[in-house]
Amino acid sequence: MIRKFLILSPVLLLLGCGASQTLVSAESQPIAVSIDLVEVQDDRVSVTIDPGVFSENETYFYIPKIVPGTYSEDNYGKYIDGLTAYDYDGSILPVNKVDDNSWLLTNAQKVDKISYFVNDTFDTETEVEEPVFSPAGTNILKDENFLLNLHGFVGYFKGLKETPYTLTIRAPASLEASTSLQRINTGSSNKGENTYVANRYFEVIDNPILYAQPNSVTFQIKDISVTLSVYSPDGSLKAKDLQPKMETMMLAQKNFLGDINGTKQYTILLYLSQLSATDATGFGALEHHSSTVVVFPQQIPRETLEESMVDVVSHEFFHIVTPLSVHSREIQYFDFNEPKMSMHLWMYEGTTEYFSMLFQIQQGLISEAEFYSRIMDKISNSKGYEDTMSFTTMSKNILVEPYKSNYANVYEKGTLINMCLDILLRELSGGEKGVRWLMKELSNKYDVNTPFNDPDLIDEIISMTYPDISDFFAQHVIGNEPIPYDQYLKKVGLEVTFAEQPGTYFYLGQEPYIDANPANLDAIFIRKGMELNSFFKDLGAKGGDIIKNINGTDITLESMRGIVGQSFGWDADKEISMRVDRNGKLLELKGKAGTPTYKERSLDVEETPSAAVLALREAWLKK
């Protein structure tokens, strides 16, 4: 998963996750789900589930609290209304709601079916403090659009996550369904009714479905059939408009991966938001084994959209390597309501993001200068997070603070961990082996159905490669020592240089140091993931601080805009007082405005590298 949304910026900036069957049905029949997208009531969709016959007298029904790839507890059960159980005579049976995501059926042996209504998440994104990330969310727009991330619509029964499912979906005949979920011909698909099958619950939620006016294109990338489907509210963007860029990009990815196998089918679902109060506000994508959901604003310029799609979709597509193929038991047997997290986000997200950059330079889609610029952006952005935090500890505890607020560093420092490991492996192997080689070796041993043991992976990597890399993992991945990037880049003839550059108080170029909470636009905070300028540093401000007052003015979105405007006329000797909320504690920060500067990092190429250094750089970038 990759995400980013900025509210105060004058331009839109974009970036860019076998149980035993104790309650089986008498004939081991699939769990049958019916979803009605035609008779939408009060912007809600009706869902009915027939689980078959229970052998025990009570059971639990669950809607996921969390789903793979999101690394956040979103409690999709909060969007379920009126869950009711019926016996075979149609009479209502007692149901006890245990918490947001769990319901107890006390007369399970009498249950014929359950039914409930589903509200969509897009409607609430601007109303709640921590909204569901839009690509993991749901949309219900009668007769026009339905974004079915099925974890928001379909639940599971205790002990039956490995039971097959059938899903029958009735939709307006004018809408086209796009998905990688296996569809079976019921003879009524022309009437808007389709039936899908899945081998287990995970397969249900791993295959989102987009219903929209027909706007899709299918093309072949070697042995992969790719479908790109677009929902464009005003109809201005056609899937065929994006096809050339997507086709070029994915062919380059396939060439980069070589014989690392992933999927034979891939579906890209692009949803364009109108940016209204009841539409999506979180932009980016969420990966699945054979598809990805992408959300961007309708207003984005075509050229920017194409560039963003290349960056974001390439990241999500590379997830077919890890964690969708190479992953731990925590991923294989994911607990949607009491999750146990893996310690290897440095690989799941870091390797994936690194590949999404590396393939572009190796396949000639970007220049070396652009690649180096992206590396420096990663280094600068990583400095906005806690640089002495163990990556494996953070990953294992990513759902709680202080690790949760450092999650986005998996795309910054996680990428850099892989870059340094890649250079180190290339050096030790005489240029023959790198991270891509490593992932190929791991994918030969581990796949969709064969997970690794979480605590053993790093030792296994060391045994597969060289003892020399054990110190790197011990110090910089398991340990809390910051990575000396200059030392690794020097191996390939690159030098990190620093220079203090004049800036402004609240912006780095066109990118703001501050942002607003989408659920409360008057809650202005200092962004994490950016190295702050001298103004904020000298005051003692930190990323994540909520600004409550500046020089006696209470901060709202409107007053903050006024202060930003005034700041262009501030004198260096102007006294500044800033009250901030830092993790629930009010702090008074004081100092002079000063002359704001920022630390500019650049990557210079050595003019006369040795033959060995040049060969190592060539192997790293081109081999």
C-alpha cells in the first residue's frame, strides 16, 4: 500500500497491502453470499449470507477489523447495520453484538441465513479522525458506481475462513463489473447478475470488484493478461488513454522480474474522486495478489495522472513478489480481527518500493540523474521519522504508538535499506547477486501457499548469501543504528553533499511543512516525513505537533492561511511563540523567526572513479 494526501498545498502532490472446520455445513457446501446493488436503500446495500448447517449451538460472525496491506485497524464492522439471523421458517433468531466487528449467534443450529445492510466508507472520510484509506474503502453510488472492497461487505464465521464461498451479485444492467475474482456463467449475466467463486475467505477479500459504466481495456504483457478499468465521474478519462503508459511500464516490470513468477491475470481498478464531502480523500493504492485499487482525484492533470499511475501501480504490481508470494505465517494465516504482525516491513514495502524505482532506471524509463534525485528524496524524507527505531520492532508493533506514526518510513528508509543491501550484495558477489537475485531465490522456496517462519528469515538470508551482511542487519534493520548512506553510496562512486539553502517559513518550495486533518480542517499539524527547516527546528517543533496558537492567534484553517501570508513579511528578529499539542501535552515553544533555511542534499557523481567502482555501479544500475 502507498498513500499520501495534502490539503494545504497549492498544488496537488501525489505518491504516490488452514483453520479446522468445526462448523462445516452438512454437505460441505460453499458459504453462499448474495449482494443486491439494485435495490439500494438509504445509500445502503443489502447482503444475505447462507452458511449451511452449523454443528454447534453457537458461533460468531465477524467483519474484519483490519485487512492485509493496510497496517491500520479500520473496524469495517462499524459500517454494518441491522444484522439479523433467520431460522428456516423465516423467524428472527437472537443475535448479540459483541463489539464493532463481532456478533454472537446463540442458536446457530437453527440458523438458515443472516442479512444486514452495508454503508460505504467514502461518505464518512471527512467526518472521522482516522478515516479508512480510500483504496481500502467502499463506495455506494446508486445506478452509477460501486467500489466493492469485499472486506467491507462480506464477513466470515468462526472456524470457517477456509471454507469456499460463492457470491451472487445483482447489479444494474448498465454497469460493467471488473475483477480478478473467478466468475462462473450463470446464464443471466446479461441481466446484471453475476456469480463468483472463491476457495476461501481470504480469496474473497483479495479480489475487489468495480462496477461502473463500461470503461476498460485488456492487453497482454507476455504471459499476463492485464485489465485496466476506470471510473471517471464526468466520463473524460478513458481507460484506453492510459493504456500506452501502463503497457510500457508493465512490460518493463515483467522484463525486470525475468522468470520470477507471479500471476497470469492482473486487474487495475482506477477510481477518480470528485473531492466532494462524501467522496474519497485518500489517494494512492492498495495491493492484492492479482489486482490493485487506485484512487486519485478527477481534477488531476492528465500528465500528472500518468506519472502517478506509473509510480503507484508499479509499486503495487511488484507486491506480487512480496508479500503476496514471499511472506511469513503471519500473512498466510492472517487474523482479520486479532492480527499478529510480521517483523519484515523492510521487505514487504521497502523491497517493493525499491524495485518500483530500480526497474525504471534498469529498463531505461528514467535517467540516472532522476534516479539519484529520487534516492536523495528518500534520504531527506526518512529524516522526518525516528531514525534510531529498530525496523523489525517497528514492523512487529506497527498498529500501536510510537511505531504506528512512523509507518510511512517503510517507503522511505525501507527503500534505502534495500538499496544499501543491494549494493553490499553486488560488492560481495563481484556484481552477480543483488536484492532481485535474493527475491528470486526466496520465491523459489516460498510461494502463495508456503510461508516462511518470521523470526528465521534474516538468518536464512545470511546463510543464502554472505556472513558479511549479518552486521548490516544486526545494526541497521534489527538494531537502531542509523545507516551511513554516504559509505554505501561511495562504493558506487557517489557522494552525498549538504548545503544550507534559503527557504520560507512554512513551505519547502511548493510543498508545505504543515497540513490539516481531513476530519477536522481546523486541526493544523506539522507533517511527519519531512526534514524540517531551521525555523521549526530552532523553535523545537517536531513532526506530528498540532499547532494550537501562534503569537496569540488561535489556529484554524483560515487563521493559518493568514499567518502563512504574513510570514513572507516577517523580520528575522520577530519574536515567535507557538503553542503545540504533542501527544496530548501542551507545550509553549518560543524563539525568533530568524532567516529560514533548509538542508539540501544532493548526490554527486565521482569524476574519475576506479574501474572497480565503475563496474559495481554498472552492475547495480544495469545488471
